[in-house]
Amino acid sequence: AGRDIVSYETSILPGEAETRPLMTMAHSSSRTGMWGIWGLNHCFVALLKVAAILAKDKEQLKKLWVLTAATAAYVVKWNNDVADYGGDLGGFVVVCGLQTLSIGYLAFA
């Protein structure tokens, strides 16, 4: 997420180099802002998760689990959409799936 704020062009996950052009806005004036706000949002949601985990706040973790599970489901659907164009969000699917499992375990166990 922080990478999106400082260097949205950098691909980290497998398949990301092929998918990034499908995710990038066409006009250069919008690219930095779009990726920056995307990354900023991810960072703040991650901080909420860390704070809830450290506080052992199961009610907050349950709310964050809903967000995390919805994000994972959306990424799975999105992966299917971009696959037709050579994109691969498999790395994002794995990361979001693992977050859903771990937050779910902490929230509901």
C-alpha cells in the first residue's frame, strides 16, 4: 500500500507487471493521485486492523473482517475480469485471502 503512494509503477506481486497497465488511468495527470489515494486508504485500513489486533477489540475486528472478506471476494471477481486481457491478480487474491482468514480467526475464535 505504501508503495502505491511513493512508486505506483513498481510491481511487486507475481503477475502485477502485466496487470498494472490495466489498472492505471489513461491520462498522466490522474495516475499519481489515483494511486496515492488508493495506497493511503490501504495504509489507514491496515492501521485500523493493527490497532484492533493490539487492543484485542473483537467487535472492531468483526467489522474489519467484513471489509476484508468483501475485498477478497471483489479481488477474486476482478482477477477473473482482467484474466481475459492478460492480467493476473493471483498475488492480491492470496494476500487478501490470508488477511480474511487471519482477521476472521482473531475476530471470531
